[in-house]
Amino acid sequence: MAFLNSDEFLDLLIQQRLLSLRQRQFIEQNREKQSHKLLRQFGGRRYDDAPRHHKGFPDLIDIILSLGMQSPGPNPLPITEEMMLQAVSRALKIPFKKLDPLKLEMEVVTRTIPKNFAIRHLLLPFALKDGVLQVATYFPDNQLALEDVERVTQVKVMPYLTTKEDIKKILAEFFGFQRSISAAESQFGATDSNAPIDIGNLEQYVRLATTQELSSSDQHIKAAVNHLFSYALEQRASDIHIEPKRDACMVRYRIDGVLHTIYNLPKAVHAAITSRIKGLARLDIAEKRRPQDGRIKIGRGEEGGLEAEIRVSTVPVAFGEKTVLRILNPEVIFQHLDDLGFSRRDRVVYNSFMASSHGLVFVTGPTGSGKSTTLYSTLKQIATPEKNIITVEDPVEMVHEEFNQIAVQSQIDVTFSNILRNILRQDPDIIMIGEIRDQETATQAVQAALTGHLVFSTLHTNDAVSTILRLEDLGLEPFLIASTMLGALAQRLVRRVCPHCAETYMMDGESLAKLGFPVSGKEGVELAQGKGCQQCRNTGYLGRMGIFEVFPMSAQMKKLIATRANDTELRQVAIREGMTTLREDAWRKVQAGQTTVEEALRVTSEN
């Protein structure tokens, strides 16, 4: 452990061109002063309680980081802990490992070595493969501690270097969560005669005798559920799936549209976690046979920090109740329209819709295509104190004080059509209808547009032009559609190429043309893809963006609607008048290196 405080370590950094000789002299001159400064910074606390320091004294990595030094050369970069440890890794031939919490097995991390030993020596066992225990460590000369691990576990240990920050963060999260789960398992997983018995019923579990029930104030389950929420927000998850299996409780997060298995928890804690979530969402904890829906609002960070809405849905499945939590993050729901992915032409057309005083605007696409984000971002941008915005939703996605939001409640006959009959008496300027599902709601929406209101709504259609035919199917007269509709927007979500591991490659034009992309000639086209890295969890993608198809209502389109023209004729005219199809917009984003050919094909295959 003395290596990170030695002259040898500084020599190594100079050899790896992370430091210059002048910088080394500066470090040696200021080393003692910076060490005392770091000691004072934590008010006399022991360093193993402080965020970075260990074993009572700061090491040279701590001191270099506190000095804010940059690498020498024409393109200087801030020297980070990871850069220094990778330099040590190259020189000492100890592989460097960037840890991904989503890829770690809780059992290996928390059950291999004691918590206190792991924290004292900054050791993190992360995988057991072919009889070899892979252990991440911060200290390159941690040999004695590694030998102790070998003796205790009776398996060969292979060391990897990683950052102190990652080790301390993962140890704190995993041991904290594991402690909560283990305590809850011992509380609810008793093996005596009063324990709950699983008889394989599709709907419920039968207890042979009364046993201890979950208390709403149970600290272990509270801590476990809080961890699930905060970890999902940290990982940018859009959904949490808590699924009962025969012998376990599986927790999965949907990140950038793809589900990742995060935890396999003991089956004994599943009912307790479900009950805690149902209690937070004000659902009936005793009702396990019927689907239920609710919502939770959670706060993050310090007082006054950001809040997130969580929509909760429970359904009975084969081995218990499955719970799905949709996380509605204000940072995602409310975005600037420039960040959604509109092309310049599409943005101009959409701006004309937003600036209109009256008319109908439709946003279309399947579930999960980002329609709510587009609508909420639109309303947020046009909301001013001079405008009265009323939304009718089933359910209200995100509560926002600038809008007057009405929730549909069909059980008491508060439906879209019933609300729209009365909504005009509320003096609205802009109305947003969550979805038009029937003729009565469509008629009320048209009536609102005819009487001088700007109305936004959604429909489930494959493309923008199909909106017209869908409205005709609902029973609207063509002249009403032509006179009230301003235009329509269809959208999908594609995953962005990860900027941290993006690389270019060539693909010949003939292959692209066969796939349906507007490419002429056989010349190669330079495209981008992600190799896969820690930041993107080796998927090659990080984040998502929209692809759009926008058409405005024109005089020619109105004539075709009046004659009940078919979908092909309407689409041809829209394209002649400048509409970019979903496939073409996806191709432009592929050319710009923002997404991949595979993503463009995946979301536009039906088009």
C-alpha cells in the first residue's frame, strides 16, 4: 500500500507521460501542505470515513487530484484517478477493470469476504469464473490482503485495479441493500410451522397459520425499496419490473428501451416489497387477485431538489403479484423541442401548429414512442400566464402546475367525451386530449377546434397521413376533418450511438439501397456505431432521440380528403409537398452518426 506514496509511483507517471518533471517538483514541494489541507478539510475525521481517503493519510493520487493538475503536452487533459490507475495497470501488468454495477452479482460482492475487511483493504470481489475469484482493488501492492482472501475462500484470486471511488460506492450500495434484504428475509422467510406455504396457485398463497405481517414502518423493506428507486433514477431507467418466480424475486430495469436484470432476490421478500410499494401508492394491500393502478411522487437530493412521478401497476401472475413501475422523470418529460430530434423543416412546420390560434394537431405512434414527451414539452413551451391550458388524461402522466389537468375516471362516468362537453365553459385557450378513442370524443374535439381552440391529441396510427383515415373510420365527416385539422406528426424513438465508444465504418451504397434507404450508387458511405463500453453497458447506445414524420394540411390535401382519397394518394401528395418520411428522417440521423442502420430498420420496418 506504500506504492501510491512512493517516488516510484511518481517516476511511473512521468514514464507514462501523465506528469512532467516540473509538475513532479511542484507536487513534492506542496505534498506536505496539501496533506494537511486535506486533513483539515474533513475536520479531524478518520480518513476511512471520508469520501476518498483511506488508512488515515491521503496518498499521492489524492494530492494530485486536489491540486487539479493537467497532463503535459499540446492537448492537456485534467488528470483523473482512472488515468493514473490505468498508467499503473500498464506498467505493473495488473489489468484495469471499470466496474459496472448492473453486471455485478450481489452474492459474490457481499458473501465472499466480510464487509469490514473489504472496506479496510478496499477489495471488491466481482466475479467467480472457472474456480478463479476476480477481485478489484485500489492498491497495486495489496498482496497480503489478497493472500488472506485466497486462504479464506480456498480459490485462486486474480487481482484487478479500479478506482477508490467506484469500490467505496459499490460496497456501500451493495452491502447496504444486502443488509436490508437479508434482514427482511429473516423476518418474512421463517421456516417454522407458521411460515407461508406456496402451493403453486396461480392467484395467491395460502397460509396454514397466522404469521407476522408486514408493518408499514418496517425499516429493512423501506431501505430496500428506497434503494430500488434511487438506483433506477441513477441508471436512467424508465421502468422497474418486480417479478415473482418460483424460487426468487427478479428485479429488472428498462434502460434506453431494453430490459436489464438487476437483482435476483430471495422469494421471501417479494410479498413484503410489493406491499410496501402498494402502501406508498395507496393501493389495497389485501387485494391480490385484481389488477390495481396507483402513483407515487418521490423527491431526490436535497430539499427543493427534483421530483419524479412513479406510476404503479400490479397484476396477479403465476407465482404472485407482478409490479411494474413507470418512472416519469421531469428531465425527460419536459425537454426543449430543439433537443427532441426535429429536422429544420419539421421544426418549422411544427412551430406553425403551435402558433395557430385554433385547430386540431395530432401526435401519433405506438406505445412507448415518446408521444407524451413531445406533447408535454410542447405545452411547456407555449405555456404563459396569458394562456389557459387544460389537459384531459387517462391517467395524468406528470402533474405540472402550469396546466389544469383533469384525470379520466371511468368508474364515476368521468370520461373523455363527458369532460369535453363541459370543458369549454372553463374558458380554455389550449386543450390537450390524452387520446381520441371513439366517435363521441372525436366529435367533441372537432367542436372545440371549430369554436376557436387549439387542440392537441394522440392517435395510434403507423404514420402521420393515416391519421386522416383513422378519423374517417371513427365516423367524422371529411369536410370537418379538412376544416379543423392543422396537421399531424408521427414519431418513433431510436437509440443514440454512445459518444464514448463511437467508431466509424464503411458500408456500400448497394446494400443500403436494398435495405430501403435513399442511396444512389455503389460508393461506400461512412457510418457510425458504438463498440460497447462501460458507459453504455456494452450495448453501443446511450440515450434515445426521436425520428419524425410531419405534414401540414394544405389546399391539395383538403381536396383529396373531400373526395375520400385512399392512403396512398394522400401520402404521395404529402411527400410531394415536402414531408420527410420516418425512414428518410431515420436515414438522415444515421448519416449524421447519431444512430445506426439497425436502429433505423428496427423502428421503421412497418413503414
